[in-house]
Amino acid sequence: MNKTKRVWLPNLQKVRVITSEGARRVKVCTQCIKSGKIIKHAV
């Protein structure tokens, strides 16, 4: 019984992240940034 066809999208931000290959620019959700699931790279 959906009233509208509204789609809920995640809040994605482009962030420089430390990965196994080195620092990369990745789209990450804000909840992952807040919870500390990713390690941000300092410029």
C-alpha cells in the first residue's frame, strides 16, 4: 500500500580514504563516517 513512489537515497559524500592501495577518493555514507567504519586521509 505505497502512497508515493518516493525513493530514499543514502547521504553519500566524496572522501579521501586510506585503503590497501593507498589514499583514494571514495563515495561514503555519512553514517559510516560518523561511526568510524572508514579511516579518513589527512591532506
